[in-house]
Amino acid sequence: MRKIYFLILFIPIFSLGQQKSDLVLGINGGGYFANKNTAFIYGGSYTTYNAFSIFNNNINKPTFEQFFQYPYSIYDLPNDIKYSIGTEIGFHLGKQKRKTKYYIDFNFADVNVQDFITIAIENQSVTQSLEPEYFPVSINGKEKRNMINLGITKTIYEESNLSILTPFFIQLLEMRLKENYIVVNNQQYNIIHNSSVQTNQSQVNSPGGYGLGLGSGLLFNFFINKDLSIDFGYHIQYSKINFSEQLNKWGIQQSIFARAIVNGSKYLSNLND
């Protein structure tokens, strides 16, 4: 799908580059705050082949027995798992008309989950304790989200080199689970996410889908010169994260970012000289 993003981006860039226009181009980076309401799929119990399956696997058992040395079992799984702050980078293409700008954004976010499973090791004979020893095992998830924002910004305040703007946009999303695994003794063991309805083998361990959302926020634009300005922005999006027919949740996602914006008309006219 990323090829489609770049195709959508560069066709209008090069066509508008042949004529006079108030085109602006931008590149941005920042943080992405994903709603935790879908993070539970990384918690170790959502799929058929889950954390319990890994520990009960006869191939893995000798390795685990050697590492733990005493009888062991899963005592607890994460009960409030959430996403870490993700990274977001993107591209911006807009057409400025007085105090209004029509634009399209292409943003790419990587979000991670990191928590732990508690293992109970029955070594009371050594520790002289009434309780087993509790050992944390890392559980991790990695997810990719690609977003297209189609929107409009309105200037609500303007003074000297500072403008404050409000964006309103429709968001199209693609999300994909990339990895889910536990780590025991520095060895990675994958949790398999598969579906009987998936026919593409490349997607057997990468459930995902497409979603839709609406967003707004606030932008602070600092004018540097006629060819360059800087945005500091905040976006809030109410979007549907659609991993499957069984898992499609609406929730609030947020992002903060900085964006460098150049005079696209001048830049493209130089390219075409």
C-alpha cells in the first residue's frame, strides 16, 4: 500500500509543478499515541497458539526446564497492557488560498507493546519460602499503521510571524500486526496470529485491515521567510482500528509533531527549469 501512497503524492506534485500555484510541501516527525483498546491482542492469550502453547510445546520444554531448573508455570498475564508512545513520520502536500489550506498528509507510525508475563518457579525447597519465586518474562508486540489525511485548515489567529490554525480531516488507515513474541533467556519465541479466513500465507502471522476516522487539532505556524515555515502541531483522531471482523474498535488516537514546510511552487519550478 505504501506504493499507492507515493503514487498519490507525486502525481499531483509533478502536475502542479508545471503551473503557477500556491503549493506547499512539508515533511514531519513526532510521536503517536495509540488507544490501548486493541493492545490486548499482544497480551499472550488472544490467539490459539499463545503464551501457554509456547510453554507447553514439547520442543521448547527441555530449554525452559534447563533455564528455570525447577517446576514452573505461568502465574499471570498482563491485565492492563497498552501501547508505548510510537514514532510517526510523514509528508504533507497543500494548496494555500488566503486563510484556508486544502491538504493531504501521508503518515507512517510504528507502535510497540512491551510488558511481561509472570512465571511461578516452585523452588521453595531452596528459598525456604512459602511462596514460589516469581520471574518476569518479557512479552512484546510491534504494529504498523499507515494513514492518509484529507483535510482543510483554517487560520484562527495571526500576528507577526505566528499563525494558529485548526485542521479538520478525514482519515484512511491501514494497520498491520508485525510481531508478537516472548523472550526467555534472550531467545525469542513467536506468538502466532492466524485466521482460518486468511488465504494469503504472507498474512498468516500479520493480521490487519483498513479503517476510517475523523480528526482535528491545533497548529502553531512560525513564519521563517517566504520559502520556509515551521509547524508545531497536535492531532486528535477518532478512528476505527480494524484488525478483523472480530476485532474492530473505535477509539481516540493522538499525535504531536513538528513539520518543516517549503514553498512548493518555487521548489518545483526550480526542478522544471
